[in-house]
Amino acid sequence: MSLTELLLATQDPNTGKQAEAKIKEAEATSADQYFKALAEELATDERPKISRQLAGLLLKNALHAKDPSSNQEKRQRWASLSAESRTFVKEATTKALVTPDVDVGKAAAQVMGKIGSIEIPVNEWNALVPLLLSHVTSEDLRKRQIALVCLGYLCEDLVLLTEDPGGGQVPDEISNHILTAVAQGMRDADNNIKLEATRAFYHAVVLAHKNFSSENERNFIMQVVVEACKNTGSEAVQAVAFECLVQIATEYYQHISAYMPVIAELTLQTIRTSTEKVAMPALEFWSTVCDEELYVSDLQASGQAGDKQHFNIIQQALPHLVPLLTEMLTRQQTEEDDDTWNLAMAGGSCLTLVAQVVGDLCVEPVVQFVGANFANPDWKFREAAVLAFGSIMEGPNSATMAPKVQASLGSLVQAIRDPSVAVRDTLAWTLGRIAQFHPTIVPMKELTPMLGEALKDVPRVSANVCWVFQILAENMNPDSLQAPDTTPLSEFFTSLVEALLAVSQRPDASERNLRMAAYNSLSMLISKAGNDCLQHMAPVLQHMLTVLEQSFQVLDKECELQGFICGVLTNLTTRLRQQIAPVADKLMEGALKVMAAYQQVKGPKFVHEEALLLVQAIAYSVGEGFHRYMQPFVPHLKVGLENYEDLQVCCICVGLLGDLSRCLEKQLVPYCDPFLEVLYRLLMEPSVDRKVKASIMPVFGDVALAIAGDFEKYLVPVISMLNEASKTKLPEGITDPQDEWVEYLNNLRTGVMEAYTGIIHGLKDAGKLELFKAHVNNLIEFVQNICNDKCTNEEVLKATLGVLGDVIFAFQQELVVCLQTPAFSPCLQNLVQFAARTNDPKTQRTGQWLQSLLQRYG
């Protein structure tokens, strides 16, 4: 069977799988032959269009993958092909690019873009961009268009490459050529060519940092873009040109201030008068400027702004921008519940960002709009007024907003009965925003009964009201871990619980995620309730167990309902603690049943996350009594640990193993072998997420402390794992203390130190501390590395202080003499000084203890 026949066979349902298997076999047998055969198919005009397009698609897929590691392998495979094969493929795709068939040409353009993104950064195929530039200047309209399509693909791939820390850089000469070609295409007389050029420019401008640093070149670039934005002959060109302006605002905020008089007039006029297709990206420009100004403000607040300046563009535009945005809020098309992104939604989103940028400055003009439109006979204007008010809640301070909210509260509460469902929906959202950002000014007594009634409204309104109650409950005790004796919601607790349970069981509760909203609200209400509400929680727990049992009558694909119920039961269990003893068996039975049901629909390697969290709460509550549940639960915990691809569940299972260690202590011994074997495998498996590996370290300490002397059999392999982890260093070039790698390394080191703490105390309790003596030198070397690393954070130093004190206390003078060397003494001194400087009393006491040990045994 010829390649053409094979490619066509992939489109036949009867022969497709066999043909695809043969193609994969050919790729695995000889990459050289595979690439050359596909390239020849793509370039041969006599072959069918469909087989040529498929050949191009396979070539593109052979050069690129979404997965980063697979993508790197494919790029390396291309680079390892013979020079003759690579030349053949490039010549064939170059020929196919200008073939008369447009779709085949686009397939070739994608392939050339992928090859260019591999070779250009390593100074190969230098002829590609000049070749495309020659096509752009050609008299042949077809060549001009397809060359710009190819440049678009190439630029998109090069941008992705430059965003990768190890991806390489695009030479300035190449960037200049690309920008020249694209800018020329944007001035072409043909709108189709203008469109492809403008699409290419969207990516090319990201590569033009050197060009933007030159005022003359920057002026030229901005002139070309503004001209394209004014191209009234093509809405498509205009829309993409405004998207280019958005890209420029993102990449070059520091340079756009000088052009704002022109851009402001152009965008504001376009937003007001053009169709949504063009107005939306013009409006997005202002949202992007807001994002950039918020970003610069954050940098300035943290002292990391460097030479970045804040040009107050939004503040200067405020007199024109607020009236425009509030006008956009009135552009709703229908009262129906439509999630389609439109100009009114975009206006509200932008106004929200504006409020965050300018704070109190936006309050008066928006409040004037609200006052003028709140009682308007037209629902569009009433909703716009309420939406505008809700949109500015984040940004202005509570002192400014308090009198505005108090003055409008009566009207707001009455509007909960507005005949327009859209107004009621937006009003509930606005009340939630008030509660979210200005909780001190919410009149709980007056508002709660009205909102309770609104829970009976249609799902879209009721769901937002549930969210309001969730926010109100969350603000009852936002920071403290201790529950207060009472809260302003205490008097409404039982009525709200009943109302939310009624909402969760409504026939229409599946609409607008209403059931989820009701259960989330109920969970938060229980979690943050005052202690005076505990007496009402036991009956709720019994009711929820009944609801859970009933839920198994209809098994949904994700066990979503069971997840919501488990979330409520988890919070009830956490609040009631030992009081759950009479129903602990039922709770555990329910959690295990949810896990079994979940595996039934998802497969044997999956564990239900919410059910795991419920088990964790049960373990906290029953303590050592949890041993009676271990036999049925262990298989689920092991499955969750082994499924490291489900990062969230795996991390929960690792933490749960630590919790069980503390609950069960010696009763954990029969289960240690299988669990620790899984932990070893996770640490040795390269594809396991580093967050999982960091979370495993302290669990070794939890297990060691729990089983004391029985940890002897695991000591050597665990210490080996800790030593390996302690050698982890930052990748080269990472110096930012906020980098994720720095956070990971500090978490890892803290975990290792916590593991050492558990091991030392566990062996000491069993009278087997001498077993640790052989490993002290590795620990001391680790302490030294930590003290000498500038990226070490306070948590690591606190843990290090404790471990060092423990090991000195254990080995006394014998160890102190070894520590008092010129190499280690500065490290000791730095740790003691850190403890003296910190504001944490516990760390101060640990430092004083360490110093007293050094003096006693020195």
C-alpha cells in the first residue's frame, strides 16, 4: 500500500486504526524515511488534496507536542536527523507553501513554522525568514498571503520558545526581518493580506523588544497598528489590530504613555460606536492597562519595581472612561440567563479593575450613575446601576463606601423583589460583593431575613444568595482558628440551615450549580458558626447521613452529590469532634461507600477527594479508636498514594498518613511496610510532582515518632532518602526569592528537618538513639548548607534550630566539640542570632535553649 493510500485509509472507519498503526510503525522504524516520505507527499501537486493535508498534519505532529517533555524529545529528534533529510524536508515544504491549493499551503506553513522555531534559535535555516520576506514583497497575491500565514505560525512558536527559560533567544536580525515583512503586509491594499499580516504582528510584536526601545522604530510600529485599527473596510482587520494594541499594552506598558492621547480617543470612540466584534478588543485594551498598573503597584509596594514606572493612565482617563463603561453596562441584549461574553459583561469587568486601580476616585461618578438609573423603568438601566455599584466594591476603602452603602441599603433590600430576574440576580451578586470587601458595614439583622426569603427565588438568583451567605459566614471569624462563643449569625443558624437544606433538595437544584452553592454555603456556615450553635449540629449530622445514604440510589458519573454531602459532614465532624462517637461507624461506613462508588464509575486507581477529607476529620475526632477502620480503609489510602498523577489526592493521602501516625501511634506498625514502600517509590520516581516529594519528608518523622523503636528497620533507607533530598539545590539562574523553585526547596528542607525531629525523638523514647549516631555527620553537613544559603527562609531556620538542639542534647559534649570548628562555628552563631532577632517567642526560647546547651557542653 502506497503512502497516499495509507493516508486516505486513515479516514475510513473500517481501515482507520490499521492504517494509523502502520504509520506509527513507520515513524518508529526510521524517522529519516518517515519525514522524507511525508514531505514528498505534501509537496507533490498530483497527489490528492486530503492526503497532502494529512501528510502536513503528521509532519507538524512529528515536530511538536503539547507535553513539554515529549515536545523536547521531538525537537531533539529533528535535530538528530541527517543534514540531507532535513534539507529534503525543508525544500519540499518550501515548494508546498506556494502550491495553488490554499489549504495545502497552510499545512506547509505550519510545518515550516515548527521547523523554524527549532532551527532559528540555534542559528540554522537562516534563509527561511528572507525567503518569506521575498514572498511578502512579491507581485503574486497568493504568495504574499501564504508567506504571512507562515510568519504568523513561526512567530507564535518563537514566542512560546522565548517564554521557556531554557528555550533560547531569537536573533535581533531575524526579529527585524519578521517585523519588516509583517508591517509591510499590514499596509497591503488587499484586506485578506492585511488580516494575515495583522494576525502575524500579534505574535511578532512580542519579539520586538529591541525595536520598541528605539523611539523612531516604536513610532513607526505604533503608526502601523493605529492605521490598522482605523481600517473601516474590514472589521476582521480592525478587531485583530485592537488585539495587537492589547498585546502592546501587555508587553510595553512602560512605552505607551506618549501614545495615549491618540489611543484613548481611538479606543473610546470605537467602543461606543462599533460592533461588538471590534468594540470588545478595544475595551480589553483598557482592562489590560488596568492589569499592568495593578502589577506595577504591587511591585512598588514590595520594593521590586526597579526602573518600572506607574504612569497613572487610568486615573487620567477616568473622566472619560467611567461614563463610557457605565454606558456599556446598559447594552444587555436579554434578561435571559446567558453566559455569552458580551460588551456589558466586559464593561463590568473593566470597571471592577478600574476601581482596584484608582480606589476612592471612582466612587462619586459611579454613585451618580447609580442614583440616576436605580429607579429607571427600563430593567436594563436598573440592572446596570446595581452592577456598577457592585463592580466598585473592591478598591475603595470601607470608610468611603460605608455612607454610600448605608444610604442605599433600603433601596437595595427592596430591589430583591424587583420584577426583573436580571436585576434580582445582579443585586444578590452586589450584596455578596459588599459583604466580601466591606464586611464591617453589612447590617446583618436587617439583611439576613430578606436574603433568606430570596433563597426561594429562581436558581440563578438563589445561587447568588447562597454565595452571599457563604461570604457572610466566612467573615464571622476570618482569621482565628478558635471558634467564637457567638456570632451575629447565631440567632439565624437553625433557620438558615433548614433553608439551605431545602434549597439543596429543590427539583431545580441542578440548574446554575445551585445545589453546590447551597452545600458550600452550609459548609461555611457550620465551619464558622459560634460555639453556641454546636447544640444544633448533631441533628444536622444525622440528617446529612440520611441524605448521603439516599444519594446512592442514583449514582452520577463523578459522585458529585456525594462530594457535596461529604464536605458538609467533614465540617460537622470537625466542629463536633468527640461528640461524633455515637455515629462514627456510620460516618466511616458512608465515606468508604462513597470511595467504592467513585471507583465503580471512575476506575480502581481513583479515590474520592472529599471522602478522604471526611476520613481525615473522623481520624482527628476518634483518635486511636480509628484503628478499627484501618483494615477496610488501608486499600483506599494505598491507591491514593500510588496515584501520583492526581496531585491533589496524592498530597491529601500523604498528609493523612501523617495524621494517622499521630492518632494510632504503635497501632500503625502492622501497616508501615506497604505504606513506606509506596513513599520510597514516589521519591524515586522522576515524574512525581516535587510538591508530593516535599510533603513526604515530614511524614517519615510522624511515622518514626509514632512507632518509636519499631522504626529501626526503616532507619537506614529513610535516612538515605533524607540525605538525597538534602542535596537538592536550586537550578542555575534562579535568584528570585519568590520563585516557585525557592519555595519548593524551603518546603523540602523544612520537611527533612521535621523528619529528623521525629526520628530523633522516636528513637530516644525507645532508648535506641545510638542508632542515629552514624548519621549525625550528614545532618550537620545539611545544617551548614542551610545556613550558607541566602534563599533559606525563616521556617527552615526554625526547624533547623530545633533539630540541632535535639541532636546536641542527645550526644552532648561529644558532638559540641566537633561543632566548635572554624567551619561550623559561624553557622551556630548565625542560628542563635536569628533566634534572638525573631518575633516568635517559641523560636526565641529554642534559641536560648540551644545557646545554653552549647555553654553547658562546650
